[in-house]
Amino acid sequence: MTHVARSHSFFSSGHVPPRRVWVTMTVLVLAACGVQADLLERIVGSAIDKAVSNIVTLILCFLNILTPLMWFLLKSNYSRRSKINLLIGVLSMVALGALMFRVERVSGDLVPQFIFRWSASPDQLLSKAVAIPGTENSQADSWTASDSDFPGFLGPLQDASLDLSNLDPDWESHPPRLLWKHDIGAGWSAVATCGDHAVTLEQRGEEELVTCYSIATGNLEWSVAEQTRHVTVLGGVGPRSTPTIRDGCVYSTGATGWLHAINGADGKVLWKKHILKELGTDPDAEAIAVAWGRAGSPLVTSTQVIVPGGGPAANLGKSDRFVSLISFDRTTGAERWRAGSEQISYASPSMVTLGGVDQVLFVCEATVGGFDPQDGRRLWNFPWPGHSNSNASCSQARVISPTKVFLSKGYGTGAAVFDVAQSSDGEWSAHEQWNDKSVLRTKFTNVVLYQEAAFGLSDGILECVRISDGKRLWKGGRYGQGQVLRVGAWLLVVAESGEVVLVETSQKGHRPRGRFQAVEGQTWNNLCLVGNRLLVRNAEEVACWELPFESSSDVKDIPAVDNPPQERGDQTTEGLNNS
């Protein structure tokens, strides 16, 4: 009896949390589990994506810890000394954690990655030893374009599609083969190719570089460096656009505004411009307005290099503080025209034909529009709300018929199709055909259009949508914020984890057929396929894989690889910089 009485006295004396505290904690745990199971999205709707769910989950977990702590400090019968000691202990642990760790970057769903505060970022640890001898390639004819080239962002037609018919889907019997892999500087740029040459952008310490590698060996051929560094916690480190190759020349835009024209044969700079200086833009102001670095890849025509403009420009009126596009002469680098008065997004300009008229299609911060490529005159525009420092537009506008444009976007915006028409008196107009906030919420990625359907990663899940009316046909497979490339009747999906998955372009369901781990670590970079060589990179590694093809008809102009599969350390840049 004495023991029972003492036990009852203990539980009712204010030394154990009362039932309401336990109920509150249980409800918070169940709520967090429900949020992670996407119940909040089903209740609230399309405004909730995985990133928002993770933020809500973090808040619920914090409240779950705070609830018993506040009871202990304010309502329990423990001594004042015990309460002070616990409070000091908790605050000390928080302070120690803040002193020891920092957030290196976050995933596409805002999951933080912590490292010790005294640790350098991976790109700052890359060696700068003497370059590997014999890697320079000065043969101009090796930069002659071929049908198998992947010359820029999203491929030859900027549509993330290659019409190769003989990809072998039997990866169990004929698995992809690693040809080479090595470290690379930071950045989310993809790879562009010409012949045996693969060009990308990367960050190594305080240098932002345009680098050229041999596809056959992975050896570095040349690099061009600028002393600049872009870094944010949410966006990561380094450049994020993809070079464009045309007629043996490489054109690139860096994260902080450097535009280069480079001779591919020897890596010599033909001309360069700093876009912010050209526009009179305050770098600090643009870093706030375009928070995650310039991501637009150059559009190169026979005579022009067209790139996103930006702003705000200093000492100008409110109406002309921003420039949407700026064009430079391809040969001399002289400015030719400026277009638009809206802030840029993270999309790239593309050359299209709408209503029988050639025009530059570009997604600005809050609109999408068509521009005359000769003088930059705006032909039409359509509202596409967003802000380049919050709910940003990253996905390309895509022409799906002679008069229709498809759009998609993350942050709860979804997808839309609108009609573009020109009247008999020459006036242009754009009208929405359909809009659905629940489909194809492509945060960092782009859709693939194939046989009247659109395939894409919608908030990290692969989805198929009918283009004519926006009806979802299926949704399945969690890949994170990765990228998609169509190869014939197959999709190559690179997950955020660096895994490459082969998926059927079926409109009847999610049908993965094979997979392999291409690179390790967070991967937001687009894929590049040249012949049977798949180039995969992220912010730390680059790799070349040989994919199986049923015949050699699709494999052209790629030099043979005599050396066995290999993994090496980083490729060094000292002695190769041609700035």
C-alpha cells in the first residue's frame, strides 16, 4: 500500500506531464505523419508542395519538443534550480550546434544538409595541380557539327528529346557501362557537346570556369576562368546555365552575369561581356531580385547571341529599370538591341515559330512573351505570375502546335496551354485554353512532349498529362527534383539522388524498366546523350556511361574508348586557364 501511495503521489505531484500534454504531443506527431503522407495537400490543394510540407513538418516537430519543455518550465513542480539547469542545458546545446554546424545547401524539397562550420565546400577542396599532359585539342575540324551532337540546353531542339529508335531497354542483360568518372567543380550546369568535346560550367573556389573535357577520356582540354563566385543556401554554389555551341564556338553565361564567346578549338576568348555592367545593374540589388543566380542559357542564331537581361538598373525610372532580353552581335560582341521591361526568370530564350512568324519565346518573371528576333520588339505576352526571389519560373515555354504554347511551373502553379494568334491588321493576342494547378508542377525541370502527352516531374513525382485538356493520365515514382530526357520511346529520368531510371513513355501507367547509380549526391543537372554516351554530372561528380543500343545506326561520330572503365580524382585547371 505504501508503494502504491508513493507512486500515485509522484504522478499527481506535478513531476510527470499531465494527460493534456501527452495528448498534444500525440496529435502533433500524427499531424506530422499526415503531412508527410500528403494529407495536407489533399485537404488544402495545389498550394502545398513537398517543400511546404517539409516546412510544416519541421514546425510541428519543433512544437512537439517545445510542448513538454514549456510544461516543465512553467507548470511542473520541479525546483527552480532544476528548471534553470535544464534551460541552460537546452540553450547550450542549441548554441553549440549553431557554432559547430552550418547548412551547406538544401535539397529541392528544402531538406537541409549540414556540415561542420570549419569545413570547406567540396569545390574549395579541388586540387589545382599541373594539368594532365597531352589533353589540349587544337584541331578545328574536330569542332565540326554532326547529327549526334548535343549542342546546348535540353539538346539540339531545346526540347529534352532525341529521336533515337534503337535504345536497348534490357538493362538486366545489357547494363550501362561506366567509361569514366571524376570530380568536378560545383554548379547545376548541364553539358553541351560537339564531336568528342563536352563543355560545361563549374565553380572551383573563387573561380567560375567554362571547362571543356574529352568525351572519350574525360580529360580536361581547356578552361576559361573568371574571378567570381555565386553562393546561396537555397540555390547552392556555382553557375547553373548550360553553354551553347555553334560553328565551333562556345557561348556561356555565368551565374553572376559573365557572357563569354570562346573558340572551341583552343579555348581562346573571342569576346566577353558582363551583362550587369552593360545594363548598369547594381549586383547587390540583382542578387536580391534574382536570388538564385542567372540560369538562362544563351540563344545563338546565325548573327546574334540573345541572353536574359535583368535589373534593376541604377538611376533609371521605374518603368525602364528592367530589361527582359539583350542581344549581342555574335562576331564582335557589340550590343544590337534590348527588349522587354520585366525582370528575368530562370528560363532560357528559345527560337520558335508561332502563327507562321519566327520569334524569340521567353518566360519573364511574371509573363511569357514572343519577341521579334530582328529588333526585340514585343509581339505578345501572357500573364504567368511569379517572382524570381520566391515562386520563381524555371521551366521552358513549349510550342505544341502552330498557334499553341504549353507552360508548366512549380510552387502550386501547375500547367497551362494558351492560343497565340495574329489578326488581319497585324495585332497579336494570347488566350488561355486550359489551366490546371494540380498537374505538372515542374519546379526545376521541364516536360517532355510525346504522342499528345506531356511527361514531367511534378513536385518530384513522374506524371503523364494529356496535352489537349490537361487531364492527368497517371502519376507515380518518387524521383525528387531531378530531370527528364526522352530517347525515342523511352524516358531517361535522373533522380535528385543521381540515379538514372529508364521508364516507358506509356500513357497507361508508370513503368520503370531499369536503373543504375550514375553519380553520387544531389543532382539537379540535366542529362546529355551523345551517340551512346550518357554524360551525367552534379555539383561534385561527372561521369560518362555507355548505354546499350540494339544497333549502331544511332551511334555516330563518337571516338572509341580504348581505356577500361575508370574512376579518378578531380581534373585540374592550373595551366589551362585562358582568361
